[in-house]
Amino acid sequence: MNQWYVKELSQLTDVSVRTLHHYDRIGLLKPSLRLSNGYRVYSEADLLKLQRIIALKFFGFSLTQIKLLLKNEKDALQPFTEQVKFLQEKAETLLNAQTVLQKIVAAMDKSLEIPWQKAIEMIGVYKMIEEVNESWAKKVLSESELRQYAEFQKKLAGSDNKTKEAFEKAWADLCRVVALHVNTDPHSAKASEIAEQCMTLVNDLYGQEYVHLRKSVWEKGFKTGAIDSKYGLSTEMVFWLDKAIAHYYRQRIYDILNTIQDPEAPFLPAWKTLMEELCGQDSAAQKDLLEVALKDEHISAVAKAWLRRHI
């Protein structure tokens, strides 16, 4: 069973040591164990209780109210409902808390426990949305893209430091290489090599789940200048890299389709991989890409006939 000293619990939950000491003094959250030297030791049960306190504080309840709610969760429906009305009168900074609470109230029943884990996850997303709304993303992304971007950022925040450091180093190295070649032909073999390095790095970061978001961040963020050069790419570098990436993927499409000599040939795994890389699981986007390929004069009639079988 895991145990934490007060400083460790503070780092784990982002609740200050001073606040944890205060909770101990008022009897809201007492550590399960206190050593002879006075050190507080918190258990997994204490951590769970602290998460509940964090959630209830986010909803706007006072510490006195929280203490009463934690004693009898089954009687929480009425005060939760009343708190929704209170939050509706609050400023915009509390609107996210209101939304989360309304969803929990809608799902609650007197005979059911409060879904704490779901509440904590939802709060995390809404807090990230608040941060995102203050960034470049608010200016250019749609509401659904903003929410997805917030979820993506929350996922990145949960990554281990080594993974983050490795990506940041690889991205910085890539930007330096792009800067060195920005005045060269974006259709050259070297440019395609750089584009491949870029997309391998970016695809690993976003994964298939966030393919649409990846495209939106590039098109609406980098290419419009909404994302400034602090991310390592100047406007000139962005447009050179955009051309290099387009050429790289175009060549991959040609390389795969030009191997097809029979319109009845089975579906190629390499083509499936490429479609998922470009479109994720978005069937409409895949169909659009196929329609473009059917109009490309560099693709053979045999390959186009093969493509039509798979639209």
C-alpha cells in the first residue's frame, strides 16, 4: 500500500503543504499515521479523500460544507443542486465548475455514490480548457477542436519528464535543420528526408486519436501565424516545411500506387498505414483523399481502378 509524507502528497496533488497542515488542524483531512518525530504519513484512503475535497472546493463549497458532505454523501443531492444555482450567478471563472457539477447532479441518485473519479477527470479537462482559452488556440480553433486540444494538452501534461525532454530536444534539432535548408528546394531528396523526420516525430506525439487535431494545429496555428516563432519555426520555415511535407506524402502515394499492376490486387497494408497516418479513422477524409488521387495524372489507370474498388 502506498504512503506519502506531507511534502510528497503536496507534490502529487498540487495542494500546498500549508493547506494540508490547515486541513489537519481543522479535522478535515487528518493523516492516517503520525510518526514519533511528528511527521505526517498519508495513506491511499487519505489521498482519495483529498481528491474529493479538491473536487468539492472546485464546485465552490466552503470547507465547513465539505466536511458535512464527506460525512454523508448520500444526502449530497440537495446541496449539490442548490450549489448549481449558486454557480450560475458566478462570474465566467466558475462556469466550468458549474458544467461539471450539473453533469454529476444529472447522473446522481440518492442511492448512488458520487462518481468521484469521473469528477476529477472532468475537472482536469475543464481546467485545461481555461488555460487553452488564454492561448493562441482560442483565436483559431473551433469549440470542438478547443476541447480536443485541451484533452490532448492534459494527456501531454501527464507524460513522464523523459518523454517530454526527448520530444523537445528532437523538435529543437529538427527546427535547426529546417533553418539550414529553408532556402533549398522543398522538393529535393533532402527536403523529403527532413519532412519524414518531422512527421515521424509529430505522428508519434499526436497518435491516431488526434490526427484531425494535428492537421488543425498545423493549418490554423502554424500556417496562419497564430502560433508564433517561440515554437522554433519562423513563417518562412513553416511554409518551406509545408511544401516539403506535401511533396513527401505525394511521393509516398505514388510509390505505393505505382507498384499496383492488377486492379484486382488485394488491399495493401502500406496503403492502409498511409491512409491512417494522413486521415486517422476519419472515413470521410480518407474518401476525399482517394477522390484527389483519382484525378491525379501521375497515377496509372490500373492503380485508379484498384482505388475505386476500395472507396
